[in-house]
Amino acid sequence: MSLVNLAAVCSHLQNCSKARLGLTSVPASGLILKIMLGLQDQGFISSVTRGSTSGPDTEFIPTTQENVASRRLWLGLKYYDNEPVLSEMSLVSKPKQRVWMGVQDLNKIVKGESAGYVKGLRPGECLFLGTDRGVFEVREAIERRIGGQLLCRVR
């Protein structure tokens, strides 16, 4: 899990939302793809499409060793009443300070209480965590009774 790449994607999406862009691209990796699909499920972005540096693919192109460096994820950003739906996206775990939590601490965070130095979630906020079973939004991880490494929070 490369948190450095995820940090770059977080700041990129935040800047694109403030600049009112409709479509943007981020590097394609497994972790970033799972988080972007989670953002789409939660309603923060409108679409996730694979593509190259020139734009989204119109037909399926498999990722191979020859083209892996040029593959990108193209994201459609959402706006409501001329305001970005995704207004803030930040890392919780840092590359040198990873934050791991169990189900009890995750329950506190979902209820709005602080757990450790992590503040509780506010209404409309999402928190993604990486587990040994994949990347989940915190409420889904609580339903499955699994804890993991906190990755990023989105508002």
C-alpha cells in the first residue's frame, strides 16, 4: 500500500474540486481504484473509467506490462448547487505513522466520538480503511466486524 501515491491523489482531487473541473485523471493502481469505486458508491464522484494519458477508453484495452505506466483512472466530479460534493479529502495514516484500529474504536468514530487522536465522523463524512480483506468504508467494516488501517477521510 503506497500512502505517498494516495496522498497525491487526495490533494489532486481536492484541488480539482476547488477548480470546478468536471473530469480529471489519477494514476491507476489497485488501492486507488478501490477507493475511487468506494467514493462513487458513497456519491462523492459520478464516474470511474479506465483510460490512458490522452483520455478515457472508448473500448476495453487490457493493462499489460508495455502500457502499465500510461494507464490512468478518469474520474467525473460531482457538484450540487454549484458547490463541489467532494470538498475535502485527507489522509489519516501517514507514510511514517500508520493508524490501525479495531472494531470498538471504529464504533466510537462512527458515533462522532474521538478514538485516540482521530476525530469522530461528522454527518456526510466517510472514512476508508484497508484490511486484509480489501478496502472498505468504515460502516461496512463495522458490519463485517473487522478492523484495519485508516486510509483517508472524505467530506
